[in-house]
Amino acid sequence: DTGLFTYDPGFMSTAACRSAITYIDGDAGVLLYRGYPIEQLAQNSSFLEVAYLLMQGELPTPGEFKNFEHEVTHHTMMRESLRQFLNGFQYDAHPMAMLCAVVGSLAAFYHDSLDIEDPKQRHLAAIRLIAKMPTIAAACYRYSIGWPTRFPRNSLEYCTRFLHMMFEVPSEPLELPPVAAKALDLLFILHADHEQNASTSTVRLVGSTGANPYACVAAGIAALWGPAHGGANEAVLKMLEEIGTADQVGKAIEKAKDKNSGFRLMGFGHRVYKNFDPRATIIREMCHKVLNDLGVHDPMLDVAMKLEEAALKDSYFIERKLYPNVDFYSGIIYKALKIPTEMFTVMFAIARTAGWVAHWLEQNVTPDTKIGRPRQIYTGSGPRDYVPFDKR
Ligand code: SDX
């Protein structure tokens, strides 16, 4: 019993850590960031305000938010020698591979002067990561299409600034539909944190050794890339493209039920949510609004809706409590915003950086911080004696 919520002893014995950042009730479909329901934050907040909330534990006053936004805005640049780091990659390398490498290399630029036990420097490292992630992400994308990097414009807010770095070309002004930055900001809020998911647990485990925050977040990016985790949004689009048209949905459902097919419905299922993912509900509604506001009719949305409808009626999925998760509709919105498919998981990483740094800060590497040490169930051989080569 934590005084707020009561957990069964079995849960308490397997819990990886204690954290005050995010609370999930998988059966009730509840998601709270520092006690605030995701639905209310999605409706009223901004990604940067949510980043502040996750890091500091309280909503900022107007003055606190102004200072925070100023700090982030003035740490968005990346050094030219860091940008040149990209030149060493194959031009068509996956952006997640480039992002992971470049973020890890931040330690070569900033770690030497970083005393991670000093709260001010820990805060600065967190600000640098939140500020630079969009700049690095956009630079990876521009490198992969052979375009010159665009520098972050301090006059723009966080998401608009990112979209400019992604799509602006010197030859003509960038026309951004007003809904684009708002939709992106909402997607970033919904992806900002999610308790002890695989990538956040990775960041905490690496952080528990006293490793620098850049190495911790690079490890989180690597974990997020997997198709069972953050890579699912890219995999959902590929799956919908493979299904092709709504009349092929039945075949896909049957294939997903056949264990030997190795095919799973990407964007379905969740380790914790066993009724519905509250983020998926919000994203589903936003998907229709964004496509409507943009005047886009994406046949993939028809396929997605048909797939969802069929799966939710099928006993295989009902028995296994498999419902659409946060990744099921997000890719369709990213596609409508002209974000390329291979950048979808990079978008997830930009947003989840807020959660990763909040957990890293919460872990507060102090002399009595315990190093993470997961245990195992040993299934190997019992004790036995060595057998010399000539006796084998
Ligand atoms: C994210 O942890 C987090 O919070 C993650 C995340 C976050 O914000 O950080 O929410 C983000 O990662 C969302 C999940 C994105 N991944 C996908 O959409 C990939 C497809 N989903 C699955 O791989 C799977 O559902 C997981 C990984 C998400 C959850 O897996 P579980 O809970 O470990 O379930 P399982 O693999 O043990 O499967 C249970 C049963 C199995 O069948 P049986 O052996 O019981 O007969 O359900 C089946 C599975 O075969 N199953 C699926 C399925 N997911 C599970 N069958 C078809 N399609 C699926 N998607």
C-alpha cells in the first residue's frame, strides 16, 4: 500500500522500482501523469508543459513555464562537429540508427564537464536532451534525403520549430497547415511517458550504474526501436499497406490468429492495458479530425477502422484482451503530416525523451542509489565436471 493506491503483494514483489511520475491502471484504462488524467492534459496542456510536469512533479506557474521554455529554446542548437558526425553514415541509414548514435555521442561533447550528482547540472543535461532531440532528429532526416540541415528558429514554438527543421527549404517559404503543429503536440503529449515500459526501464537500469544521461537516453532509443515497442507505429503502416484494401482485412485477421504465420496485428495488444489504451481512444478521434482538417482521405484509415472493427468482434482477440494501442492510429496521422514512415519511431523518441529524462532525474544518482540487478530463473544444467577434449 503506497498510501495512494493499494497493490497486491504479488505485484509489490515484482515491481522494478518505486516512482511518482506515471500511474497506469491497465484494467480501468487509466493513465495519470503526476496525478493528472491523460485526457485532461491532452485537452488543455502542451508537450513542453507536460515535460515540465513530468520532470518537476507540478504544473508550472506562467513564470516557471516561461523560464523553462526559454531554457529549452536556447539549447536547441547542435555543434557543427556533432552535425558532421552524420556525414559518417550511409545516406540511407535508418534514422533510429543515426539518432541512437548521435545522442550517445553527446556524451563526447558535454559529459566531461557534467557532475551528475550536481542537481543544477542534472537539470541542464535533461534540458539539453529535450531541446536537442528534435534538432538531431530533423538533421538525421535531412541527411537521409540529401538536404542541408535547417537550424532551429528560436522564434517558433517547439513542434512548429521541429516541422520547420524537417521540411523548410531555402527556395520557398514553408506553408504549414495550422492543425499540423497542434496534432504533433498532442501526439507528443500522449507518447511522453508510460511508467516502466521497456525503454524507460532501460534508461533507469543504465542510469542506476551512474552512467551519463546521454548514454542512458541512447540506450532508451535503442530499446524503443524494437517492433514490439516503439517500432510498432512504423510496423502498423507497413501492415496496413500489406493488407491493402478493406476487403482483405478478414484474411489478415485469420493470419494473425495462426500462430505458425509469425504475423501479429501490429498496434494491437498491450502488456498492461487489458481493456483499452486511453491514448488510442484519443488518437483515434484526433485521426479523423486531422485528416478532415487537412482534407486528406487516406484509404489506410478505412483499412485500419475495418481491421479494428473485425478484431474487436473476434473471440481470439477478445479472449486475449487484444485492443488497439497507442501505435495503431498514430502512424496514419504522421503520414497525413507528411512525416516519412521510417521517421515514425523517431517521433516517438522525441516525445518519450521527456519521460526518460524525468525518470533519470527521479532516480537521482546519489551514493546510496542501488544499481539495478534483475534476477533470472535458471533453466540450465546442474553442476558437472570438465571433460578433457580426448574424452568427449
Ligand atoms: C508500446 O510497455 C508500454 O507501455 C509500451 C508502450 C509505451 O507507451 O511505452 O505502451 C508502447 O510499445 C505499445 C505496444 C506496441 N507493440 C505492438 O503493437 C506490437 C504488437 N503487439 C504485441 O507484440 C504484443 O501485444 C505486446 C508486445 C504489445 C504485448 O505482448 P504481451 O502482453 O507480452 O502478450 P503476449 O506476447 O504474451 O501475447 C499474449 C497472447 C499470445 O497468444 P497465446 O500464446 O496466449 O495464444 O496474445 C497474442 C499472443 O500470440 N498476441 C497477439 C498480439 N499480441 C499478443 N496476437 C495477434 N496480434 C497481436 N498484436
